[in-house]
Amino acid sequence: MSESSETNQASTQSETGNNELISDNRSLRRYAQLAAFGVLSLLALIAIIRFYMASARAISIWIAPDFEPLFQAGFNLVILIFAVAGVSVLGQRLTVWTSRLLTADFSRLSPTAEKRDHIRMK
């Protein structure tokens, strides 16, 4: 009977070690994804700023000086509309994601004390 309990303890410890490794791999992967997201966002921001400046220069070159403010205003309005639409969609997605996260059942990811005791009893 003591061999059986020792075997159960060893298997429980092995499962716990495996769960910790999986958790560590997931958190490492998550941090790598967040770092990549940050770097790519920075590159996108730089590209957007350069595109905006190049577009403004193209407007000043191709459009007659009398109509340049009108075209600049139109261009800025289009950029503003796209930005507001993007922020709106992102806000909705984040709200849905946050509500799902808050109502999610994480009991299957981390065994409760009752489940751990039940596993040890076997």
C-alpha cells in the first residue's frame, strides 16, 4: 500500500512539473508575442508618420497653392475617419475579449484543492 501511495505521489509530482513547464512555455511565448507586437506597432507608427508627411508634400507639389488647404483638410478628414473607425472596432473587440476573460472558467487550467486531493487519493 505504501508503494502505491509513493507511485501516486511520484506521478502527481511529475504531472505538476509538466504543468509548470507548460505554463512557463506559454508565458514565455506570450511575452515573445507581446514584444513582437510592440516592435511591429512601433514600425507601423513610423511608417504612418512617414506616409502622412510624404502625402502632405505630394499635395503641396501637385495641387495649386490656392487649393492646397482644401486638399489638406480633406486628406486629414479621411485619416481621422479611418482612425476613429479603427479605434471603435478595437475598443469593441477589447470589450468583448475582456468580458470573456472575466467570465471564463479557469478551473480546468489550475486544479482546485479538492481535485488535487482527489488525485492524491487515487
